[in-house]
Amino acid sequence: MILVCGVLADGMIELMCARLNHMGYPYLFLDELRFPGEFNLTWSISAKGVDGYISAPSGRFNLADITGVYARYVQYRGGTKREGISDREDELVKSEYQASLMQLLDILPCVVVNRVRASVSNDSKPYQQLMVSTFGFHTPRTLITTMPEEARAFYEDCGKKIIYKSLSGVRSIVRRFEDIDLSRLERVRNCPTQFQEVVEGVDIRVHTVGDEVIATELTSDASDYRYAGSTGHALKARAIELPEEVASACTRLANSAGLTVSGIDLRRTIDDRYFCFEINPSPGFLFFERASGQPISEAVARLLRGDR
Amino acid sequence: MMSYTLIIGRGDDPCCELVSARLRSLGQNVMLLSEHQLFPGLQFAWQLNEESYGTLGLESQNARFDEIDAVLARFSGIACSPEEFETKNGRYLSSEWHALIRGFLETLPCPVVNRLGSALWYKPFLRPADLMSLVPELKFQTPRTMVTTSFEDALAFFDLCGGQLCYSPLTFRSNYFIYTKDAVQRLNPLSNFLPLHLSEIVCGEPLDAYVVGNRVIFNNGSHISGESLCLETAASLKLSFCHFRLIRTVEDAWYCLSLDCTPSLFQCEMKTRDAVVASLVETLLSGKRVAS
């Protein structure tokens, strides 16, 4: 039995449920919008391990029978607020229910895509940058600063080809820094900001699924290929094979982060160097599967069933 | 070349205050980053390329990263006032500060008390279930624990635990002890609002133990068998400063009720507090360069 946790409005949850249906793999979809209520949970832990069950409209399912979990850690959306409690209390109640589920996923002995505790390194891009560099990847020249004069000097040093982006996962949009932005540099005093040298090359998204590596090369005339469709630009996506040492570095990186499935953003330069920008713990592979036709969700489904 | 001990936390945290005062009395340079008063004001520049280097300054103090010899890290990741934290910008600033400081601590080669692994970033307070998932080789015993949305299952667990148990919220550090059948009935209405996180009450002597570097400081005497369990558990989580709440049973079994990776010294007896502070200072100074 495979457990899928999330909300159906999330395209990734919809994809995984559809894929599991298509492959004929039995699964239970725990709809977080209906938990608690139609779905309930009891688990206990002792020296013997974890024990318990999930009750659902379709029956009662023992945790011991679960071979794999696919979970998306989303905020509860659209759930009704209980009467007689404040917004703050409502937030706390939801945190408690989410914690009851997340803590279970952290201790279940089966494959979990992905455990919460493995997913947080993505909240600090500098931390991740240090981590990826230990696996032999190149990383872009970077400045993190609260000092406008340092940012200005870095811009000049990099031949005026830099981008800026957040340090955390919040408001994580990459933007090109231009001369016109120089007048706004004083603002970095209020909040540390990350600047990076532009690395020219071809974008590659690597999905690691257990030990399997699925690489997709992306070419687009849009500044960010992810927004090619919405900005009227063309996007080409094709399956590629990575050099063995790069593929191996990807799986070692994902294993070291504790991620059973990951999305790694690489860029290959004209002189065949591989830069790594990020390892995503909850990759939206729907986009890449649609664009390239690669069977990523099938690989995830097989992993969840314990086939590998 | 100057040498600094960096303390990151809040100025009104007794641990930050006492350690800073002790270090200054020993003639050490202390730079205190009080995290809710840093922006604007903090002068920070960090270049990451094949090498990592940078500078850090606040008011009249300035240090290159290689002049930082030790760090006491006690920050919460909230870089603004509670009122500002309710705003989008306040939360964004805090996310950015948190992301920055996690990476920054990782790049420093000096002792950092504590340099938390990412699994502990949002979980500085560990209960038995957390400990069992993070420390698979845990040698402490732990109380049986249940999480349930069913009052009937809670009642069955109450009976299994001999008619006494403890309810604790999953996201708060409070405990409510339940010793009677009447009291357990109060969980029924609560179960309509919250999941029930319950644990058995273990009878024995309650003890507090602080691990600081290689030392274990108990609030009450010394306990060789418990000491090694504390040190092993702290080492497996790469913690050089933490607080255990323990129970020693009459059979000399050691139960761990919780582990705090950012111990507060508010409730410590003065003797324990002084010993903890002295050991923290010793640990921080152990990485100091010999002045040249």
C-alpha cells in the first residue's frame, strides 16, 4: 500500500494519484483538507517501533502495510475555520494537525518522498551552495551583503553580468541586476541580499529517484525557462545522459541530504563544466514530464511500491 | 590580528549575557549580534567562490571571518520585533536572516556552539519520537508515546499506561499530567480541536543534565551511567551544548523525556547555571589561537 498525502488541488498530488491508478498500484490518498474528519490517525512509538493506523472513508489501513509515502507539505488551503476561535488559534490548531502527520512521516521506516527533516536545507541557499560544492560541482561566484558599496564593486568585477535573488526559499525569483538598479542598492542595508555572477550555459534539470538519474536538457529564449509558456517563448526539453561522474555526484548529493527524490538544477557551460544551483526537496516534475515525456512519476511510483 | 568570539542571540538572554560578561572579564573581544536589532546596522559581506571569505561589523567593531575564533549561536531566526513579524516584510527579513546565518555558520572553521544540522533547524526541542527518528542508536529508554485523533484510542492508551499519562501539544513545550479517570475525560472535548499527543509517566528521580563540550553537569550530583548516555546522544546529534530532562528509575534505567538544543538558563539553580556558563566559556576558548 502506498500513502499519498496532500491536497488534490496540487498538480503533483493529482499526477501521482493518476500515475498510481494507471500502473494499478494500490494507494490511499489522505486528503489533508479532510483530516481530521473523514481521515483520522493513531500512531504510537515504543522500543519495538511504530505502530498504528489511518482510518479513511474506504476503511482502516495499518501503518505496517505502507511501502512508501509521497507527501507534499502544503499549507492547508480552503479548509473551514472552526467557530469560536481566533485566526491565531486556528493557525495553531492547523500546525498541531500538520505536526501529527509530519512527525509520523519522519519515523515511518518505509520510503518517504520526502521526510520533512531532509527537506529544510533548501531554506538556506548559501548552506546548499556550500553543500553542493563538496560533491565536485561548480557554483557561481556569489556575494551576500548588506553593504551597497560591496554590491556595486561585485557588479563591476563581474562585468555587470549578475543576478540577485533571495537567500531563503521565500520570494525565490531570480532577477538580472542592471544599471538602473544601482540607485536602489541602499536598500540592502535593510535586508541581506544575494548577488551571483551570471553563468552562461544550457539548463539541465536532474531528477534523482532513489539511485536512478533522469536528466532533462532545457533550451529556451526566455530568461527563465520555467516561465517560457506564460511569456510566449518557446521551450525545448529533451532527455539526455549525463557523464557518469556528474550523475554519480547527483545521487550522492541527494543521498547525503536524505532525499529519496530530488530535483537538481544544473547548468552546463560551453567548456563542459557543470554548475549546480539548487537541490529541490519537493520537485514539481509534472512540468518536466509534460515537456520531455520522460517517465519520472513512473520511477517515483516504482520506488514507493518498493520495487527498487 | 584581532580575535573575536561571536555571540548570536538576544541581549536579554541570560546565557548570552553571562557568557559575554565572563569572556569580557577574561579580556576577550566579544561581538554580540542581538538578532532583533541588526537591520539596518549590520555590515556584512561574504564572498563565496572557490574560497569563502568576508567581513562582519556592528557599530565600532569589525571582524574578518578568519578573525572569529568561536561562536555561541543562540538565535531564533526572528530578526525583527513581534509586531514586525506579523507583517510580510518582517517575515521575509527573518527568513533571509535565518538562511544567511545557517550558511555563514557552516562556512566558519572555528568551534560553533551549536552548529545545528539542518534536521534540527526548526526542531530545537526534541521529544522521544523525534529522538528515536534522529538517533536510531539511542541508548536512553523513552516513554511510550501515542499521537491520535481518536478519544477511544487515547482511553485505551491511558489504561495501557496504568491509569496515568501526560498530554503535551506537539508544537509547544508544555505538559499536562493526567492521573484520574475523571481527568482523562477532559481529553474528549479536546480531541475535537487538537490531535492528542500522549506519553506514559515514568516513575523515578527526575534529573536535569546539561552537556557542555565534553562535560555533563547535573542539577543534582554526578551520575556516571547517565553521563555517558548524555554524551553519546549529544555527539550523535553533533551538539556541544544541550539540556536533557531525564528520569532515573529505581532499577537504574535512564529515560529521556526531552532534549533541548538551545537550553535556557532561566530556570537553572545558580550553582548549575554558573557551572554551565564556566564550561561554555571554556569550550569557546578551546578554539582560540595563541596570540602571536
